[in-house]
Amino acid sequence: MNVKKLFKICVTGGPCSGRTTAISRLKERFADDFVVYTVPDVIAMAQSAGCEPTTEALHLPLARIARKKIQLQMDLESFYENIAVSNPKNVVIITNGGVCDHFIGLTEADKKEILEQFGWNQSYLSHERYNLVLHLVTAAAGAEEFFVGLDGAPRKESVEEARALDQQVMAQWDSHPCLVVIDNSSVGFNGKINKAIEKVSQFFGLKSMIEPKKYLLKDLDVSAVASTFKAHLSTEKIDYLVTDNADTVEWVVERVLAEDKFPVFTVITRWISPDDAKKVEKRRIIGERAYRNMLKMKNPEFHTVNKTILSFIVNAKNHTVHTFSAESLAIGEKKITWLRSEASKECIPEALRSDIVKDITDDPAFFTFKLAHL
């Protein structure tokens, strides 16, 4: 019997970020809705077996060790996926760390060599393997008093080293279309874990969304933004589908990351209350065949929306700049550009804040599906 639905969530982050606790709480929270499998941390598993996977201990180049860790990670995930196939219930696989974590410390040349050797690309290793990536920020960035080891012992990393490592981990995932960053701004560690659970709940459509802020921009130099923040450039094509319910909007997205040219396909269903006040949304990554089949249900009352997206992270907050092409819009504008940000307005980088026209977060006139409606 085939599994009804299989979801994969990668929980990643820097040292002392709370990954283990978060995974335990996520498993507990969703046990009533799904069968939940948890994949152990590959590095911790090796260490508990007496193997320290370092160049000094193994007398191997770092790139070769990375290849071995990536292969082990993929084999472990495949093991749980094969088990999930025989389960008649919906299954969630939560991994403690993910494939891209093992690129940390490698040069770009080493990373490129590994990708070419195995015929891999960023989309396959990141976007297609994990439906959602949850990055928990190290306690060394905003909760320094909790940056300690077991029983309060000092950690082997310094605060500065932990922060740098956290940024390196985040950089491996920051192009993922469903990346959620959980920083230490919540009240207490439980607040941080509860925020992680809330974000995953939103992903599954189990409660109302709390959307990032959305700001209309003008005169933005997109190329300067890309250079300043080392942003990832991607393109998206959005097609709205025919639905039976007046309060439901469903669409499919083809997203292509400029640096590797391989598309990722997503289907999104959003339920909106009559007053636009409450939104519940489900999203999942699908294969190309399913995407092509769903395109047959394209709603002729909507434009196909084409846009470019710049994705980057500043101070552990996600930022995306969306620029819509003129032919995507039904309102006669030359183009529209807006910023989606998890940061408060005063914390948005000045290079972007100076171009903000107004806050359009809850303005129905700027819902994409309304802009695209003929």
C-alpha cells in the first residue's frame, strides 16, 4: 500500500541552537496527525560510534570526508523513506541536519567538484529533498547566557566561532523556497521552540498564518541589492488553478534558481476568510509530472505571473525582494516590486528601507492573486 503523503523536514542550525529539543517537541506535537520518523544527526551518530569525522582523525582531505557524510546522510534518509512507503498513513520524516550541512568548510571549488562528480545540483540536494527547512539560530547570537554545553560545561566553540558557523550553515540553505529561520527573539527557550512548532503547523495548514511583513518599494536598484547582500536570484512562474470553493485559492509554482537552472515545483492551497483577515495555507513540493498535470486545471481568469526573486538573510531574518513583470499584472502598471521581511521596519537594512513606499502586508489590493485577476 502506498503512503498517502510523505513530508520531509530538515531541522538545522548552528551549535547550541536547540535542534534536538525541537525535533523531540515536533514529534510529540504532530504524532496525532502523522506518523513521524526522526533521522539522527550523522555527525553525532559517528561520534557516538567512536569515529571522529575530522581530517586529523581520519587522515583524509575535508572534501573526501564531506562526500562520505553526504552519502551516509542520503542512505539514512532513503532507509526511512522506504519504510514510509509501506505505511498507509501520512508520514513526516524529520532530519537532524541535512545534506547541505556537510558542505560547511569546503571551498567553492571542492563543492563544485563533488556536485559534478555525482551529477548532483543544489535543487536536488536541497529543494527536492526537503519540503521545509527549519534553521534554529545558535544561542551564541542573542541568547549568550544559554550558550553552554552539557551540565553547564563550556562549549568547545567560542561565541564568535559559533556565530560564524551558524551563518555558514544558513548560507547553504538560504535559497530554499521554504526556509524558516527561528532566532532567539522569543521569550525564553520554550518560546523559541514554540515558535518553531507554530511555523511547522502553518506549513501543514493546521492554523492561521502569520505572514512576514510586506512593503511596496520604488526605484530599487535590484543589481545593487543582489551584490550588497550576496542574494540568490531565482525566477518564479505562478499559475492559478480552477477551484470549487469561493474561499479557496490554489496555484502551482515553477521556481528556478539562477545558479543551477533546475526547477522546483510547488503546489499551494490557501483558504481566506471573507474579510481577508484570516489565512490558512498548505504547500508542498511536487514532481514535474504532477505539475504538468495540474497545469491542465489552469484558471483562464488569471494571468500567468512571472517574477524575479532576490533571497538573502540579514541578522538571522529572511528577506525576499519580488519584482513582477508587466505582463503578469492586470492593473496596467509597468512593474511592481515589494519586500517581504521577517524583520520589523526599523531593522530592515537602510539600502532597502529608504525605498519603502508603504506597508502592504494586509492590503488585499496587493494580494498576488488579485493583481493577476483579469
